[in-house]
Amino acid sequence: MLVVKKFGGTSVGNAERIFNVARRCAKEYQAGNDVVMVLSAMGKQTDVLIDMAHEINPNPPKRELDMLLTTGEQTSVALMAMAFATMGIPSISLNAFQVAMHTTSVYGNARLKRIDTERIQHELEGRKIVIVTGFQGVNKYEDFTTLGRGGSDTTAVALAAALHADKCEIYTDVDGVYTADPRIVKKARKMEEITYNEMLDLATLGAGVLHNRSVELAKKYNVPLVVRSSLNESEGTTIKEVVKVEGMLVSGVAADKNATRISVVGLEDRPGVAFKLFNMIAKAHINVDMILQSIGRDGSKDISFTVPEDMADECYKLLEDNLEVLKAKKVDMRKNVAKVSVVGAGMMSTPGVAAKMFECLYNADININMISTSEIRVTVLIDEKDTERAMNAAHEAFGLED
Ligand code: ADP
Ligand code: ASP
Ligand code: MG
């Protein structure tokens, strides 16, 4: 059996934890299985590196930032291989170049395109544990890229798919996927199973326990995915196509504070205006999420939308610089907003979910700025300061407690 095991920052945060992880993987190896490990940078090392970069240059060149960040994962894999060496277990660490893992060329937000499996397969045939750097790739210019924050999960799933692994286990600092972030909602409950679609929405809407691209890939290539703790033996949560327990109206609540609302005011009310605006934003590789257009009045309309916070300044400047091209009056930006969402496959067939969400926010005296819905989710944009209260209110209203 071939197993891909991914360990996040906390799980490899210090020497003791590195040995803990090494022992766990050694057991799997000694049972006769092939083991590929994917590691994140130790503890908060990625944040430390980002701070270091900003100390030198508040706006560091993106290529150089990726060059810097990839050292975090490289440190972890080398130390892990050293730990195995002390235990007399054959292992080898590999970075994105050595594997190689090919990505698109966008620094800081690259997508995996293709993984060469020959080197890994060769090392596995030599009965080595293969330890691969998460989060990083190589682009067509032969430069390092990174996959976006939390991207090691995606490396693990992509490797599992490329190697046709029998399972992919994501080890982290919680026991599995909960109905809400257990750090924010104390009464959150661990789920035994969840569908790819629900997990994809939860991850996209802010449940940081999995990188959303990893869920997308797991669904696409049907990779059996498990989220579990690196600190205990608890069973964890399985993410798959169909789950046994159907019929939960709402399976989880997620929040994303990394949102900024941008409003373009006084646009002309005629065909092609939205296209021009969003085409301009897309060309700058800025991701747009919720979109709201006001009803046109006196030949003029407003369009509001949300973008990730780290792209907000760039987006604002782009639109400011192009006010004349867009024939708009002004651009507004609000950073202290958050998205709170309820997600559940059961919503599809049940009316009244949105109303219930709005009612519980009303009861908590929380104002709604924007709303968006799909078949299996309701998302509201609210003031950031209300996030925790809104999550707890929704969690209770939909009866998700333990
Ligand atoms: P790692 O470094 O292992 O990748 P992360 O910090 O990226 O760990 O992800 C684990 C964290 O995700 C947990 O500590 C938890 O606070 C947070 N989290 C957010 N939403 C959820 C959820 N629905 N279920 C479990 N954990 C969640
Ligand atoms: N080390 C990277 C980060 O902190 C990738 C990851 O942890 O998945 O974002
Ligand atoms: Mg993570």
C-alpha cells in the first residue's frame, strides 16, 4: 500500500514533534507500506519569513518572496530526514525542483500543472521514505513558486493523485473537520464524514483546515482524503463523494476575515460595463468573489464586490487609475468586513435556510452588507467585529452543537 501523509506547521513545530511524526511514519513503513510525506514549514516559520521580507521591503518582488518562503519547507524536510537517520530508517528529502513539481508561473498563487513521479518512484523502490516539501513548485522559468497560504495540503493531494496512492492523510492540530472552527465555536462537533462538495465550499469560505484546491483535486481524481490529528490516534474525518449520514440540513459554518469590499460608484447603466470592469480585474489576476449590482437609476449604477484582503490595495489602485476608462465616479474600499457562511447539501431541497440565517443574525443585532447564495450555501458579508458572534449564532440556530 502507498500512503501520502501530510503534516502541517504545528505538527513539525519543534524537534520533539518532528520525532513524534517520524515515529508515526516509521510504524507505517515497518508494516511494509510505501510512505510519501509532505511537510509544511515549522510552526509559524512562513509568517516569520514574510515579516522578514517586509522589514527589508514593504513591497517585496514576488519572485524573491517565493524564493524566500520555499526555504521554510526545505528546512522541515531536511530535518525530518535527519531524524529518520538517527532511527536507522532510510529516507530522502526532496524539494519541488528535485521531484519536479511543475506549476503555472504566477508567484505566490501558482497552480500545480504536472508532477514528475519517476524520482519519487525510484526512491520508493529503494525502500526509502520520501519526504517532499509542501507548498512549493517550479515554473517554466525554472523559478520557485508557491501555491498560496496553506498550499501544502494541495501538494499532498496532487502527489497522492499522481502516484495513485491508496490514501492521503492530512495530519494537523485538530482531530478532524468540525462543524465550525473549534477555536471560535466552542460547541463545534467533529464530523465523521463529509462530502467533497461540502468540504470544498467550507474550505473556500474560510475553514482553513484544508486548502480549497486540495479538496478540488481530491474530488477530481477521487483521492480518499482523511483529516486527523498528529497528536493523538483519533479516527479523524473522511472526505469523500457520498456519505452515509445524509440529510443534515447544514453541515458547517465558516468565516473568512480575509475579505475586502470594493464598490465602484456611478458607472454607466448600459451593456458591457460589468464586462469591462471585471475583465480589467481578471487581467490583473485578482480573484473576485461576491458581486452585487445596484438597480440602474438615471442611467447610472454601482457595482460592489469582494476581493481577498492581500489583493485589495492593488485592486483599488487599478480602479482608481482607470476611473476615466471605466467612466465611473469613484471607488470605495472597506477592509474591516468578513464573510460568514453556512454550508450543507441538505439545503438543496429545503426552503427557508436563508431566512433562518437572516433571522439569527437579526436576533444577534448583526447587520448584513451583502448576500450571496448557491444550492448548498448562504453567505453574508458583515462587519469583521461581529464574526465570532455571527458564527456562534448560526451554529446554534442550525442545531449543530454537540
Ligand atoms: P496545518 O498547519 O496543520 O495545515 P492549519 O492551521 O492550516 O493547520 O489548519 C488547522 C486549523 O484550522 C485548526 O487549528 C482550526 O483552528 C482551523 N479550522 C478552521 N475551520 C475548521 C473546521 N471547520 N474544522 C477544523 N478546524 C478548523
Ligand atoms: N507553510 C505554508 C503556509 O504557512 C504552507 C502550508 O502550511 O500549507 O501557508
Ligand atoms: Mg493548513
